Amino acid sequence: MTSSGVSAAPLLLGIRHHGPGSARAVAHALDAAAPGVVLIEGPPEADALVPLAADPDMRPPVALLAHIVDEPGKSAFWPFAEFSPEWAALRWALDHDVPVRFIDLPAAHSLALRDAEDEEEAAEKGEQVRVDPLGVLAEAAGYDDAERWWEDVVEHRRGDAFAALGEAMEELRAACGEEGGDRRDAVREAYMRLQVRAAVKEFGADKVAVVCGAWHVPALRARTTVTADRALLKGLPKAKVDMTWVPWTHRRLARASGYGAGIESPGWYGHLFSAPDRPVERWLTRIAVLLREEDRVVSSAHVIEAVRLAETLAVLRGRPLAGLTETLDAARAVLCEGSDVPLSLIRDRLVVGDVLGEVPESAPAVPLQRDLTRQQRSLRLKPAAVEKELDLDLRGDTDAARSRLLHRLRLLAVDWGEPARSARGSTGTFRETWRLRWEPELSVRVAEAGVWGTTVLGAATAKAEADAIGASALADVTTLAEHCLLAGLSEALPVVMRVLADRAALDADVGHLAQSLPALVRALRYGDVRGTDTAALTEVAAGLAERVFVGLPPACAGLDADAATAMRGHVDAVHAAVGLLDDGGMRARWRSVLRGLAGRDAVAGAIRGLCARILLDEGELGDEDAARLMGLALSPGTEPGEAAAWIEGFVGGGAGGGLLLVHDERLLGLVDAWLSGVGAEAFTDVLPLLRRTFSVFEPGVRRSLGELVRRGPKGSAEPCFGPGGVESVDLERAEAVVPVVRLLLGVGAGGG
């Protein structure tokens, strides 16, 4: 090694990230070379974490996570799968007691560089298109699919392809120039050359093995001066970073996830790497097992025939072995009987897969992560990459604790679980249903949330208090109060309630008050189930409801169409909330407000219609009164648009609006008579509103309404049908078709 450049003596192994063929070749090359040190493309901060890779509890896929200490959201990942060449090199070095060093640009610089880029530079970089080396080489070889080319030249052939790949990349870089790679490549490669020089000086050139992306091999061979390389690194920004191992998933290794070095089929590559022999037979057997689990009929004969078909397709296509394309084509034709529906399941579950790695407890982690891990273990909530549904009975201590943990994590923006509708159809307040799925990015969210505290409870409490003080809308505070009750944050609730009382006292907007009431009532409802003291919340809810009752009538007058639609939603929400309150006097007060709104002409038609419907459903409005209100709303003196809005509010204002018209033909007759009398120009204006109103009805309800209108409802103001609900028959015209009908029925001229 001379100061003028990097000698060719070190073993340069140019690989494809996450390629099983490269991983096997790396292991064989290291066995043959027996180096004294292994240098791997990756952040040097990970050197201290290398011994953890030998821990029995470390199971790939895993990733190195680096984040800026003061801003955990600014982070980067370096993923490793079992079939990643870098992981193979790392495990070889650990198994042979050989030092390992990561030689890429430190994360302290790379994260700071990313943070330092201004918007203009970021935009220019976004416009830059990096060359896909494998795509170019595949196209040069006559392939239209880079993955298929890689399988044919590397995965399906045993042997060392490092020299050929290095030469190909050298020619490709020479042809593309500086435009072929990333702007940071020159800086990264300068740092790597310096690290290679240092290793050569320490161990000797013939004892150094370098495992890096094949794209970088020509740059590491280039003869540059130490001074030139150091000049490229001078003045780089730097940040303080932390690094650890985190679990990763096969799905996040897929290119479809947005990962720049991603592959199309991580599950398939994992199979190729782990299968000891007969990979095609074993792969199609796994497909058969999956289809059987989905209750599809697949026999051993199906598998045998699929293997034969896959191998035949490989011969016809001139491929050395059957690849993923051939096996999927065979599976579609034989195992899936030509259907793409089960094939999509195969692609999702096997070709990509939901394998989630594991890291040992001894891996560095923020205190909040350790507390979360402890609670996951004690509550038997193991993170998994595959989505699963969790039904909780809040009457049990374990399920109640699980619910509190998931709600606290949601407050911290760690969305491991998402509330869902129960598959059992249960709507009781003592049950909850969650959909759980752990994504690798959640490790970053946990690190970000670590600024709020060292435990999940403490962090959620501090975050809730800060959110309450900083909330800009009253509805946000009431929603936060609900979340505090669900999460069992008793220490945060006094602060939230104080802010809520202050905001409610100062906010005079009825819309804001109406938006806030439902969340408070839900909080009271859940508080009863969880045994929480909600006395203060009850007092605030009662005061808020009273202010809504007083302010609603004037707020509903003189509204345009959009404002009326929004206010109609508020009225509906307040009604649902009041119905949940255990206060008969408040419900009576609310019904009085609704009666006033339903009969007030200055109130928008959509709101009047909704109020009338609510009163009818509550038994506070008789059929005669409902018909009278509808008759007034649909009278000739009412503007067609306003009348249509009243119909929308009345018919669409509750469940079973269509059935109401089906069973009360008098109301249907009023609607029919009004609609028949609307002028042509006005009809065009109200048609979209009416179609929106009636489109929400079930198909059977719409069909019944059509039949009723066709025969004419009893209460129609202008009956246009014959007696008995049957259209009048023209006997002379009917007689004209009688001979043809007799002929069709085979009845003689004198038949009955």
C-alpha cells in the first residue's frame, strides 16, 4: 500500500445488497482467503454493536438504527437479512474470531448532511435519477427484467462472480460518469478508501477483505491520494448520534416499501438461501401448505405436476433453473386453477412475507423502549409483522391493562394498535377491538417519545398535559380528555380538565361546543366501565350541554347550504351524546329545543327536517304532526331547493329513513306529489340532492319505494293510477294481442 492510492491487493468483494447468491459467494470467498480483518460497508458507529450479532437471541431480519440524539425523528436504517452478504460476512468474522469494521461514512456525518440540505438542494437531488446498475446490465444482456437476469447469472449458478461484476461496474461507471450515482458517493468512497488504507497498514494488504456494493468497487480500486480524499471530507457537518439494533421485516426489505436497495421478493430469496436442496420442490410445497390452510383443495399430485411444469417452463425459456416466475406460473396454472386471487395471497404471504426479526435485550435502547418491552412481555403482547385482531374484555384486569397500554402508545404517536370494529358485532362499552401490527419505524417513534419520560405511563402523562396546554380548539381538549380516561392517565386528567373548563367558558361558538360534547359523553361512558372518577367531567359536560341548548336556535338561523350541512352534523352528534347521558331532565330540555327548531321557518330546511325526524323516532311527534310539518315544508310556496333539503334531513336523518316511507304511504304520497309538481328547471337543481338522499337506502328499500310509486300510494295528492292501485287497462288494445298470447300458450281460439 502506497500513499498514492489503494493497492489492488486487498480482496474487494462487490455484492448486491440482500442477494442470497452474493451471500453464499462471500462466505466461500472468505473461507478461501482467510483474511485477518473484514471491512463492511456500513456506519462505523456500529463497530461496538458487532458482538451482539453473535447473540442467540439475534434473529434477522434486523437493522442498525441511527438517530440524532436531540432529534430522534431524524434517523436512518441499515437493514440486514439472513441472506444479506454483509450479514454473511459479519457472521463469518464472528465465527472465525476475525475483527470486523464498518467503513462507510459515519452516521454522524450522513445524518447531519441530510439535515443541512436546504430545500433547493433537496429539490435538485429529487430530480436526479440514479442509474440502476443491474437494470442496465440486464438490458445489455437482452433481459427486460433485472431480477430475472440476476437469478440466471448469480442465484442459479455456483461460483465466484465478483471479478465479472467488478469489471462490469467499472465499464458502467466510465460510461455514465458522475451522473450515474448519488451525489454523496464521492464523499463516501473517499472515506472508505481511507479506512481501507488504515487496515492495510495495520494488517497487511493480503489480510484485508472488503465487502461493499459492487457499484463502489471501481472507486475503491482507483489510485487517489490521501490528500485528495481528506480534502473531500473536510468541513463535513457533524451531529451527535445514537445507534442500536432494531427488528426489521421482510416486507420492509421489499422495493415496494420505498427502500432504495429493496428487492422484489425477499421471501423467495430467503427460501433460496435457507433451502438445503431441491428449492423448487420445497417452494411449491410451501405454497401448497399455504393454500391448504386457506381451505383450498391441493394434493401431492398437484405439487408434483406443478414442479414438472415449472421445470419445463425453465427449459422452454432457456433458463438454467426454474426461478420465481416459473414457479408462480406453475402455481397459478396447477395449484390455483388459473385464478389470480389465491396467487395474490401467495405473493403477499410467501414471495414478500411477514417475517419479523428479533434483537437481544442487551441491545442499547432508550429507557422508554425497555419499559415498553417489559410491559409487552408481562401482558403477553408480542410484536408481530403480520396484522392480527385483538378482542379485549375490559372487565378483566389483563385486558384492561392491555387497553391502557395501547391507548397510551397512541397518545405518544406510537401506533402499534388501531381501534377497529369488532368482528363479533359487539358494541358494549366493556369490549374493545384492536388491529395490531408492528412496523420497524415504530422504534423511531418510541425513541422520539422518549423525550417525554422514561416509562410509558410517565411519557403519556407528560405528553397529554403538554397537548392540553397547547391545544388550539375546544374539541381537541375534549378529545384529549376522552383519551386520558381510556389510557388511565389519572395524573394528567386534572390539568386537562382545568384547561377544558377554561376553554369552554371562553368559547362562544356553538359549533365548537357541539363538536366537543360527544367526546365528553363518550369519556363519561368509558369512565363508568373502567371505574374512573368522572365527577368533574360530568359537571363540565352538563354545563357544556346547557350552553349548546341555549345557543343552538339562534345559531341555526340564516345559514347557507354548506353551513346548514355542517350544523346538521352537529345537531345529530349532540342528540346522540344527550341520549347517552343519564339525566332525564336534560333529555327533556333537548327535546324542547328540537321542537322549537323543527317549527321555525328561519331555520335551514336540512336542520328542520332532521329535528322532525328525531322527534318522530323519539315518539315526541305523532304521525299527524309529522305529516303536517312535511306538508308545510313541501308546500308550493317553499323554494324547491329548501324543500329538497328538508327531505334530505328528514329521510336521511336517522336509521331506516327509507323504511319510514315504505310503511307510511301518506308521507311517501306527499313527497311524490311535491316532486311531481317541481318545474323542469328547478328539478334539475334539486336532482343531485335527492339522488344523494335516496342513494343511501338499501337496494330492497329502493325497489319497494319504486313499486309503491308505480302503483300509486294511498295518500298521493294527485293519484294518477287506476282504482285499486292498478293502472287502467285499454281493453281494445288488450284484445289485439290476445291471439298471439293464445298461440304462445297453445290455447285454441275457443279455449278458456
